[in-house]
Amino acid sequence: MSSLKLALLLWIWSCWKAHGMDVHMAAFSQPRPKSLESLGINTQHYHKSEAKLSTLAKLAAEYPHLLSVYSIGDSVQGRPLLVLKISTDKEQRKLEKPMFKYIGNMHGNEGVGHEILLYLTGHLLYNYGKDNRISRLINTTEIHIMPTMNPDGFELAQPGDCNGYDERSGRTNANGVDLNRNFPDQFRTKPLTPETIMADREPETLAVMTWIINNPFVLSANLHGGSVVASYPYDDTPQPNPRGCCVASDGPDTALFRRLAAIYAQGHAFMHRGEDFCHMNERFAGGITNGAMWYDVPGGMQDFNYVFSNCVEITVELSCCKMPPESKLLTEWKSNKKALLDYIEAVHMGVKGLVFDENNNPIHGAFVGVEGIDHNVTTTERGEYWRLLLPGEYTLFASAVGFQAMRASITVKDGETSRHVFHLPRRSDSSAPDSSSDQVAAAIAGGAFVSKIGPSATPPPPTVSSSTASPPTKEPELAQTLSAEFLTPPDWQHHDYASMESWLRDLATRYPDITRLYSAGVSVQNRQLWVLEVSDNPGRHEPGEPEFKYVANMHGDETVGREMLLLLARYLCETYATSNQTRDIVNKVRVHIMPSMNPDGYENSTENGPFSQFGRMNAHGIDLNRNFPDRLGVFAQNAEQEPETEAVMRWSRQYPFVLSANFHGGSVVANYPWDSDSTGTPGVYAASPDDAVFKKLAKAYSFAHLTMHKGKGCGWIDGEGFTDGITNGNHWYILNGGMQDWNYVNTNDFDLTLEISCVKFPLANELPHFWNENKNALLTFIEQALIGVSGFVKDTNNNALSNVTVSVEGITKDVVTAKDGDYWRLLVPGQHTLIFHAPGYRTERRQVTVPDLESQQVNITLAEQDVVHWSTEDDVIHPKNQTQSSVAGSPEEGEQI
């Protein structure tokens, strides 16, 4: 290297170190022609310190109107933490222009991120003014790129080292600390004070924390290596997880994070396939994962961004090999180029705007939030805010110390940025002490930017007025009346897969004490079959408490049930504290709600579809309500079970469900087993052994429904209609392979099919009407799980006995006890004889009177059976027993034995 060039590079470095300021280099060389190579970016070698400084000097000289280079601090060994800022704004950032950042190489031996961020910088600079997409991106976004957060480790890293995990490999910083375990953690840093936030931070960590807090970044990604997946918060769990993995830790914006991760994964050449690319027995549906579900990372950077600043960040694993051979670098760039650009563009999704006082003065540090999402952002010194959101209808609020809070209804559309300006009136009690947020911000960043602690640092005052700048839209009178029953008014819209998931995750986040969100399995196209459990003890079976399930949308084009279950889930959560009926249900019944059994079919359906559509079937073209094993044999569509069917069968056997219903559209009637008979004769009444019980259950729903009990059905389609709004399945029409019959034959569960709309996929503005019709029926039907007889079966040592058969004299349908010895037997009111029998135990019989509106408790102790007693009582070849008939008599054809 010439002495002149060396002196020049040392001068650049000294400016960064001395001032931490932008360095504009304007006169190094003339513009170069067209490739990364011609820009001084060598795609065949890693850019260690000297090569990188040389390359950056050339880029800054070539593009002084777009690129500035600055340092945010130094590493342990004194290397600058360089950031490349790409912007058209020479001095101050244009008002409301969002800030985006990429960070690479925080693990020094994960070098792909370092290199492709240099390539990305060159690609953006060269194509500005030539490529419309890139020109628009740079004109509307201030982009900050940090190729390495760990320059000391990067200097040690060796090409071809795919698996290094220690200080010698360059993974850690020069002090041997893993920088992605060194940030304050929302769950582990206790107590959360300015002192604990600052304690034991490495120079690199502290520099990045200060940078994040001092700048209103909106979106970010940090780039790693060792796998191929996009990971999103949270990275660890509230309580330490002994397994260190496999437990999802969701935050208020999980649906948003999943979408952002998917944007990167789908833009990548192959990440979205989610295969085991790295031969580590790791597969990720859609190429994305929740951080803690994969493995715990306490003290990670992505969680710090979300919890302590306005910035939303994901972690992207780019390559199986951490430091691949240099010959592979160009391939890695080509695999990631589209994803890198797609992800930057996501900074514009959602809403942005300003918060002013009455005199149009900006309010710094105002909180801007979204009703129903427990995470706010804060305004800049110029009153700006940005809130990333998925498409949908939202209620936005703004609040600040000394000002009256305001709210506004906004619509976020796909591919567009919504905008709203708040004007907050001053309050009379305008003086208030600094919040803990202000104190922490001051500790980290000298008070230049107001941060927050936790997902919801400062909620708005209880009195929230409508913003005069954007008044809420008027709803129809019925929708307004029904919305008043909820704490968070529904949007009365149909919800696709992403928004359905967001709805459920929101409830699980806001009501963790009474909910648990889990998946019962996946569809053909790898969509989750989400279930929201609502219970006063979520996540565990309470001995003696019945389990109940609702399933909807098994025909993807029959959507009213899907929306009713989303509304029911919200209603149960939001009225638990105020409604005696809701509280009794949640405290006494463990409720499982699956809004969609056929999410793939739904995505192919169309609003206002009165008749069957393509989306009725699953992605394999199979009708799921013809796909269950059938007591009468194998038919055309149930020879092999679909993934959705198998998942629901497995789920139905996993829990001791007592009662359930599945929702359909195309009529208005409560349908009960059997759905077919052995003769195959349509119009014949096919009674199950529990016909009386099923009729009682069906009437419980129909008579609580606003109109179903009138039995009109859907006009000419249903002929003369249905007496009391109920029907036997086969008497209506023959159906083989149905879910309700399968439940009754194979589990303890009594399942009904509820048809609740004449139009399968009605217009969204009709949803308030359907909720008004079904709300009371939905609640009343759950309460039916508490009728009949229930109790416990134990041995003489008071040990619970599972799998004890509980029979009812005269009814050839048995149930069995669950693992805690508890059982439930739905029965109509009156006198019944119960028989309890299990191998090795003496049979017990009990006479019981079942009341009308409640359950009769019957607890049983079974004594072990001696050989002599068994021979005289139960051995079928004993002469005494050969003259006896069975308890229930010979079963009729088609009945369960």
C-alpha cells in the first residue's frame, strides 16, 4: 500500500474515532462502471478491516450525494463500529421518512451477513436513478447498514469454518462475550432499572443500545449464520425453560412479526421451503420460527429493540455454514438479494403521522398505541410516529403527559401507508414528574429519545376522546349496540388466516390467565389448526371439570361459524370479569375453540357465495366432513384420512371432551346423529342409542337461538322446514364419513352439527346480525356440558382409576373414565342405572336421578375382584351366567356395541 493511501485511510479512521460523525468523501475517484467489482467490492474475498475501509472510501467518493459513513463507537480492541447511511437528505431527515437498519456479523464468525450488506450497499448506490424500485426505496427511506457489530471477532474468523462456537473462532467479542446474549432482557433483568440496564454491557452492546435509543428506527433485521430461517420475538420465555427450547413465547405483535419474517423468507431463494437444509433435523414451516420455540436466547438484540424502543426487529439466519468458503459468497448474495429489498420495503406497512398540540407544536414523547395490541410507540422531537400494522381496521390512540388523549379509526391497506395527525388538547393538570421511561432513556442515551420499559409502558388515560381530525366511522345501529358488549369493539369483518391468527394471539396475549393458544395440527398447505383454550386454569385438565370444544369452517366456504367463534372467544375473555354467566362457564368448563378446521379452503373462497365454492374442500379436493372413518364402512372419500382429519381425530382423543359442536352454513338447523343408516335409505330416521339426549342438546341450541327454533330453515331449499329447528342427520340427508358420528362412536364426546346461515359466505355487514342470533345459543350450549351425571371412580386405596367403563342400562353407548378417574355422562332427566366395570375389579351399579338443569354427582369406589367372585359373576361360560341376557339387550343394526 502506498504511503499516501495509508495516510488517507488513517485520516478517515481518526475522524470516525475522534468525532463519531458523518464523513463525506468527495474527491477520491471518478464514477466507475456497472458491477460490484467495479465499485471496489470484491465478491471473491471477505472484506477484513483494511479491505473494507478501502471499499467504503471508494463508495463514499463515488456517491457523496447518497452515502455517508459514521461510527457509533468502538469495539474492545478499538475498531470503529461503522454504519453506512444511504439517504437523499443532505442534512436533516425529511419529516415522516422512516428509518431502517440492517446489522450484520454480531457473531464475528458468521460472515455472510457482513459481505452481503456490503454488496447491498453497492447495489443500492449503483442502481439509484436507474432502477425505479430502488430509486423509490431510497427516496422514501433512510437506510442504515452496519456490516459488522463485532469487528474484532470478524478479524479472527476463518473462511470455511462452519461451526465455530468459541472465542478462538471469532464468535464472541475480544472479551469472550456473546454479544447476542449481552442485552438487557425483559424477563431476566431484574429489577428493571437504569442501573441494571447499563450493568455488565460490552462496549459493542452499549454502543448499539445507545444508537437504537437515540434514533427512531422503525424496522430492522440482524443477520446471522448457522441455519436458514427467519426468527422473530420473543427469544426467551417469562419463566426459565429447563428444555431451553420448544415453547413459543409470543408478544403483542406476533402476527405482525410472523408476516415480517415471512416477507424475508418468501423473498429468499429457498428459505420459504422450510426444509432441513442444514441436515440438523430442523424444519421450519414457511421458513420462519418463533425464537424461543427454536431455542432460548436471553439477552438477545431483537427483543431489546422491540421492548425498549420503537423498532421492530427479526433475526435472519442466512447460511448453514457460518463462514462459508469465499467462492460461495456470490451465491449467498444472489439467494438473499430479493429478500433484502423486500424486507426494507416493509418499513412502509401500517400507519405513520404526527402528534401536535392545539397550536400545531410537535409533542415529543407522546405515546401512540392501538386498541387491542398491548404495545405502544413514542413520538420523536418533531412529533413523528410510525406504527407497523397488518392490513385491517384499527382504533389508534395518542396520549401524553399534560394532554388529553385522543383516538381515531384508521384503515390499513396492503401495500399502502396510512397517515393520521393527532391534535391533543392540553389538560389543566399539565405538570407531571418524569416517567421511569424518561429516566431510563436518559441513562442510556442522554435523554435524546424517549424509550419505554415493557410492551405497554404508559397506557392512555381512561377518558379518550375522538380526534377531530379523523372521527370514527359510523356503524349500523345493531353493530353499535352489540359492540358495546365488548371491551374492544369488533371490526365486523371476515378474517383471513393471518388476521384470524392475529385475533387469537391478541386474546392470548391480553388474557394469559384464562387463555392458551395452541395448534392441533397443520393443514395440507401447512397452515396451523389454531385452538384457543379458555379456562380459569389454562393448560391443564382440572379433575372433575368437563372439556368442551367448538369447531368451525371445516368447509372452507362456510364462514359464519368461523367469525362467530372468533367473537365468542373475545366475548368470553372480555366479559369474564363482569358477567356471571361467562365467569361460571370459564370457571366450570374447559372450553376449546377451533375457528377453522379448513384454513386452506377458506383462502380459496369468496365473500357473498351463497352456494358451494371451490374452497369447500381442503387443498387436496377432499370434503373433510366425508373423510372420517365411518361405523358403516369405507366410502369414496374416507378411505384415507387427510392431514386436517387426522389432526382433529388425534386432538379429540387427546382431551376428555364431553360435548362439542361443529358449525356449517347453507341452512339454519341443529343436526344430530346418526348421519346415515345401514340401509342407505334417505329420509329414514336413524336413531343413535342416545337419541333422547341428542334431541335435548339440539333443542338447547335451537331454542336459545333467536330464530332457529321456529324451524323455517332456508325457505324452499328446506321444504317444510324442521320441527323445533332440529333434525336427525339421515332423516335430512345421508352423509357417510361425517365428524359428528365419528366423535360419538370413538370418544366420550357428543357432537352436533349446527347449520347457522342460509348463505355460506355472507357479506361482512351481516355479521352483527348473525352474532345477535347466535350469542345466547353459543353460551347455552356450552352449559349443557354440566348436565347429566359426573363423578370420580377410585380404588379402595383412593387411587384414581382410568379407563373404567361407565354404562347406562338400556343404552348401548359407554363412556370411560379419564386419567384422574373422572367421568361425565350426558343424560336426559329421570331415573337411570349406571354400571361401572373394569378388568380386575368388581362391577358396581348405581341408581341415579338426573335433575333437569344440573349434574348429579356420583362417586364410585371399585374393589379388586377375587377369582371366585369373578367366576360366579362375570365368566360367560359359567352355567349361572349362560341364562342371563346382556345388560342392554342385543344391539340393533348400526348401533355401537
